[in-house]
Amino acid sequence: MGIAEIQAYAYLIGSVIAVVVLYSYIMYLYKSEKSGEKDYEKFGKLALDDNIDSKPLVKRDLPSQHEKKEK
């Protein structure tokens, strides 16, 4: 078993892992959009409307300074 054969096996295994990871990520994105968790079209429009005075896409409730100090 030479170095070329080890490299071929490593390339094959790496390719398979990359395909599985990317496919599962695509399925996660598809399922979360179908279930209504996230609206990726809204995030896609961010590239077109990217001004400092644009309203935020997602409202976040940040803890106040007093709550941070208590932790």
C-alpha cells in the first residue's frame, strides 16, 4: 500500500463526508423554511437593502445591563 493509494482513500472518504454534511445542511435549511421557523427570502433581500438606517430583520430581546451583572 503506497502513499498514492492512501491519498486516494483519504480523498474518497473526505469527499463522502463533505457530501453528507452539505446534504444534511441543505435539508435542515429546507425543513426550517417549510416549517416556518425562518424566512430565508427575507434574509436574501438584505443584500439589496443594506443601509445603516434600514430596520432590523429580526427583533432580539437583549438582556439589560442590570440583568447581566446579576449572573
